[in-house]
Amino acid sequence: MFRATCIAKRATHAPPLYRLAPTSYARLTSPALLARTYATTPESPSSKLIRRARTAAKYTFFIFGSTVVGCVVLTGAIFLHDAFTYHNRNIEGVPVAPRALQPERGGPKNLPILSTLLSDWEDDENRGLAEKPHLVIVGGGWGAVGVLDKLNPGDYHVTIVSPETYTTFTPLLPSAAVGTVSIRSLVEPLRKIAARLRGHLINARAVDLVMSERLLEVETISPNGLKDQHMYIPYDKLIIAVGSTSSTHGVPGLEHCFQLKTVSDAQAIRKRIIDNFEAASLPTTTPEERKRLLSFVVCGGGPTGVETAAEIYDLCQEDLMNYFPKICRKEVSIHLIQSREHILNTYSEAISRYAEDKFNRDHIDLITMARVSSVDHDKVTYTRRKPDGKVETFEIPTNFILWSTGIAMNPFTKRVSELLPNQVHKKAIEVDAHLRVKGAPLGTVYAIGDASTIETSIVSYLLELVDEADKNKDGKIDYDEWKIMVSRIKKRIPMAEEQLMKVRELFDLYDSDADNSLNLNELAVLLQEIGNKITALPATAQVASQQGKYLGKKLSKLAERRSVLEANGLTMDEGDEALAPPFRYRHLGSLAYIGNAAVFDLGRFSFMGGLAAMYAWRSVYWSEQVSMRTRALLMIDWVVRGIWGRDLSRL
């Protein structure tokens, strides 16, 4: 006890251990002592070198080790994938419907009718789909792929009829034509796209249509040596998405021209370009012949023509100059013939002028306000009107001519148009706002993309509109009734909305006798004028894709609400207007490549520039690819072209 008390007192009166006397603290913090404390021995050069070598070795080891581990993991993953992929599958005893092996004959031409396909009985799911409504899609382009993308699995028994077994990303065909990207990067097999829906592909071209019996006549694409066969494919709903062909405008000699609508077109163009340069590089080629071989003529100043001319210029400037005699590059001439005042005339004026300035700097010969009069195997003849009204004729010796001027009807589209007496459009099948073919049985035949054009004539509905809006049945339309009529017009033809914004002004303008009402004659003039001002949708991939997606969604909704329609006394053929609004096109902008530069027309504003715009252009097209496979291939192509250049092989 005594000892504990002493210890406590000592602890109470003793100074804290961490305290120092002021003199001691001053000595510890003196500048001299601090200088001695923090002074270090300078590191020798050899020590620095050793320390840096150790650091470099450490990071090298980490990188090497990570690479080895990554390769091992990747190889293992590939091995496991192969181990579970390559195995035997039992294909014995696969059930096939007897009617698929021996189709019954019928129709006006007594042809085989493919009411059952070979794979319809393969499993229970296919058996169930065979009982669903048969949806036949003719074509494999943007519109068809849009439909397939939005259909719900299990709603329809889907069959695609296409002369090609793949779909093509057409906006990049000019790049493929000069080897900037490979053909393989632009195509996706239609069978893979249709696999999600358990759909079928018939490699054939449509040739005729029997609407009364809902039969589509097709001609098969047979291998060499086998005769093409004709047969019927029955349908419940038919979608025509066959695209278009190039318009000839009555110009003779177009058999000497290339077009650029398909993969085979791009391959043929590439072969011709390489052949021309190879022939021009021979010492035995005369100067005149060399100039002709290296003269490239593009007819048409739209996006396809402009992008092709730009790609040919890039090929000559970036690749051919390095591997062919320099005299070949010197003799190259690129000519672009346009019938309008400006190229890219559907774009904004600022974009047209920017593209023209870029081409002028690149010494691409722009020939505007000119028309091609004839084409021969070795020259192009065109005319231009002088200010005094006289017509001058010019010739361009050439061994390469691309024809890209407008569109015309596909043969099958033309045949369908001939079957319907009210089809008078010269370039496409006329459809209503729900994309139904006018004159065909309601809700059975649709047309989308370049094969179709949405009706713009309002006056043809005059009597129906008057009957709906004339509430007092006096044969005239007052202002209140006119407002009702405007709402009906917008519902029937949504493209007329822009022309009907000033309702009161239109009513007063055409009320010629100022009696505050419109008689039938005044209404006819008014509706005719409105219809004339409506601009048809352009024949672009963007329009076709949006129409296909709209139709796919609508058909899925029809299948989903089938029981509701039947409960209300409606069939699936009559449900378009009940379940879906009319098609409305939303313009997302137009873009074009003009040679290491690009232009964007986004409606209210435009964007144009060099490499930054070009990479934006690439990003848009990369994101619009059909699958991740084509996205990966396209990215690899651009990287390979940037590092090693284009492939100059003639394949």
C-alpha cells in the first residue's frame, strides 16, 4: 500500500516524458543539425542505371506474364469452344412432311405449290409455326431486314424469297469497289437473320402474282447445268421489298456502263480499275490509250456517284501512286457529269458548295448542267446548253463508266403494277399510308422501300371526305366541316400535314365566292393543289429501313391482338387501321463521303469537315451494321487499310 502511494505521487509530480527543456529543444531544431540530419549521399550513375533496369525488368516481366496468361486463357477458351462445338449430331429419322417432298400442283399455270417446306416438321416448334399465318417477304434488302428485326418469334410462318442468300450494306459499296473495305464485311447471310424467327429462305426471284388465290410465282436460282424451276408459294400476307433498278433515261449504250447496287457490281468495278492500271503501266501502251484507260467517268451527282468518285481519287492518291509508275498517276482523270447545277443537290446548298470546292481542289472534273446523250465502249458523249440556247456536244474517251442516275421499276414490281389498273406511277408501286398496295385485296399485300411510293393524291378521296365531313348534307363544306375534313386528310395521308398547318388561311384563299363555304369545285382545286405540293419520300436505305421496322411492329401487333380483332368482327386483314397508326417518316439526316472528308445534312443544320467528319461518318455506318460480326470485320478492314493500305489484287 505504501509502495503504491509513493509511485502515484511520483507520477503526479514528475514532468511528462515527452517534454524537453527549452535549451534542449533549441539544440535539436538548430539549422545546422537539421542540415546534417537531412543531408543524403548523392546517388551514383551506376546505381541509377541499376535501379532503372530493375524497374524496366519488373514491368517487362509483368507485361510478358500478362501476355502469356492472356494467350493461355484465350487458347483455352477456343479449345473449350471447339470441344463443345464439333460433335456428332443425330440426323437420322428426321421427319419430313410428304407434301414437302411431293408438292401438289395448282394455280393458273398448274405449278407445284409449296404449301409445306422441308423443315416444317423437324421439331415441335416448327410444326407449331407451320400452322401460323404464312408471311412471305420478297427481297433481302433494308426493308426486308427491318421487318425481320421487329417481328416477334412465333407469330408468323416466315419465308424469304430472294435471288441472293445475303443482305448487303449498300452505303459502303463505293468503298468496297476500290478495296477500302472487303466485300465480306458488308454482307450477312439471310438464313442467320431469319434463324431468330425460325424462318425459311428460298433462293429464287419473284416473277408473278395471283392475288385471287394468294399465290406468288417464283423462279428458282439453280446451279450451272440445272434448269430453273417455276413454282407457287402460298401466302397469307405478302411484303414486296425488291428494291429498284437504275433508270436509263432513254440513253443508248448503257450496256457499256457499270452500276453500283450489288456486291457483284462492286467486284466488277474493282476488277476494271485494276485492269486499267495494269494495262496503262505497260511500255507498249500508247499515250493516247493510256489516257483513255486512266479516264474514269461517273454519270450522276448523287451520293453514290460522288462517293465513288471520291473513293477512286483516294485509291489513286494513296495506294496506286506507291506501286505503279508515277506517269500513271499523272495521267489519271476523274470526271463527274451532273444534270443539275450542283452535285448533292438534295442536300443543303452549303454542303453542295463544300463538296464542289473539295473536288475542285482534288482536280476532279465537275461537269454540271450536262446530259449524257450516248455511251460507247470507249467514250461518253454529253451535251450542254450555252447561254445563247445552242447545244454543244462533247466527248470523253474512257474505259470506265459508272451509271448512277435515278431509279426505275424492278421487273417484279412492274408486273404487279400491271396487274392493278389503278397503279399509274412509273417508278414504283403506289401504297397507302399503311403501306398497303392500292388495288390489292385489303391487308394482304404490302410494298416498302424503293419498290413503293406513298400516295400523295388527295383529290381521289374527294367524295369520301365530303361524305364524312358534310354534317348537314348540303353539298358544301363550311369552316367547321373543313376542320373535320383536315383531320381526316391527315389521318389518310400524313405527308400532307405540313401543307395543312394554316387551316383558316387555306379555307379563305379558296373560298372564291366568299360565301364562307367551299363547294365541290373549290374543294377539288384546293385538294389538287395540296397534293401537288407534297414531296414523295426519297428512295434511300433510311426510308426502307424505317418502313420495314414499322411494318414488322404492326404485323406483330396484329398477331398479338388477333383474338381481340375477331371478337370485334374483324379479321387480321382488316386490322391495320384499328391497331396501328399510319406510317410517318422521320428524317435522321443524310451523309456522304467526299475523300478523307464527309458531310452531314441534318435538316436544320449541316456539318462538314475533314478527318473528324470522316470518323463521324464511319461511326454512323459502323453502328448501322446488321450484326456484331460485320462490325468487327469492318473495324478490322479500316485498321488494315490505315496500316498496310488497300488490297490491289485482282480477284
